[in-house]
Amino acid sequence: MKRVSGFTLIEVIVVIGIMSVISAIVLVNFPRFQRGAVVEKEAAKLALAMREAQSFSLAVREFNSAFNDDPFCLNIPVRFPGYGVYLAMSSPTVYTIFGDATCSKQYDTFPVDETVKNIKIENKAKLGSLKGFNVGICSSGCALDEALVTYLRPGPSVFLTDNGGINSYDYFEISLTSSDGSVAKTVVVRSTGQISIK
């Protein structure tokens, strides 16, 4: 009599059981993995916006052709300003790239609207916190309501300030979190121009 080779019923049940356990583990961890991917993408997008503002300043990008061509900021508003990024905890899902046409090292909407573009933080991610670090004022980090990273030409020189320009900082830690706060990524911006994600 010829034997037919194949799987036994017990082998099939064991394989199905193993596949079920693996599928359950993957399904349980998938939402956290997805939130982590979303937050990481938004952190990379913020770092890219910082680089974009820096490149606008380096390239001496024209803000408005009707403004003054004054590299010394004596006759404002200026046509070729420095550029920067403005973040505020009061608007945790939006940040702004701006052109510093009034040479104030601040983001203004009056008398000149300095907005270049508003960037939306998508997919249920948001700003978690803004911290400024300065050896003299906040060596362990001060929580901020607003943060500005301004790149002034021709260097560009980098200025890290709160809105109002009261304090300047050595570096910022900008935390982005998932909507439930379970996943976070931090974008670190230094006054030397370095931008990193941790």
C-alpha cells in the first residue's frame, strides 16, 4: 500500500494557532506603530520647514517687490528679509514660515503681514511643548508659549527667541506628540544652525 504524504490535523492546528498569536500581537501594536510613524513624519516636516526658512534667507529670497531694497533695515519694510519659523502653543496644529520684512526678528501681522505660508500639523499630531534653553536663564529648560527661529542674512545668523524678543536661547526643544500623548518626537534647533530629531 502506498503512503500519501501531507500534514496531520495536529500540525495544521499548531500552525494556525501560531499565526493567530502573531496576528493578534501585530493588531494590538499597530495603532501605536501608526501613531509613531505619524509623529515621526510631522517632526521631519517641521525640521524641513526650518531648513526651508534657512535656505530662503541664504538665497536672499524676495519677499515683496514693492518693498525697499535695503540690506541694512533702515527703510522698512524690506524686500529681501531674513526668514524664520513661528510656533505657538495656542495653535498646536499650525506653524508659520515668515519673512522678517520689518527687521524685528519677530513674526508680525501688522503693519505688514509677514506670513509666507502656514503649515498644518496633520494626522492628529500636535505640538506637545516648546522649551528654550539658555545657560544664564534656563539651563534646565523653560516652558515657552511661543518660539521663533529667525535666520538673518547674509550668514544667516540664527536667533532663537520668544515672541516679544525678551529672551534669546541657545537651543529649542520642540516636542510633537500624538493626539493621545502616547508617542512623542523632539526637534532640537540650535543657535549654531543645527537641526536634529530625537
